[in-house]
Amino acid sequence: MANIKKNLMKTSKNSYIKGSRIPIEYLIDYISEGYSLTEFLSAYPWVKKESAKKALEDLKKTYSSRYAF
């Protein structure tokens, strides 16, 4: 999960999109509320599109391999 960075300095154990201080949960919330990746990037213009896409791909790989039927 190269594009999801763990914040080791905090006890909250949040994961952040690489190159930003935006928690991956924000991106997941946007997507789950029906917003597009483009809308997320408009709200957080300092997040690179490739970093956000890679973070989503990494999550998909992690969870699909754990919970495959």
C-alpha cells in the first residue's frame, strides 16, 4: 500500500493519501456519498489524481484479497 501512508506520530492510526495530509477516509466518504473522484479532487486540489487513484486501487487489492468469496 505504497500510496497510503500511515501516520506513526499519532495514536489515531489514520491512513493518509500519499503526498498529502488528507485521510483516506475522506476519499472513501466522498465516493460512498455518490461524489466522483473529480469532485473530490476539486475539494482538495493539492491531492494528485494519480495518488488518489492508487490509494483506491491499493484498498481494493487489500480488501478483495481478504474477503474474496
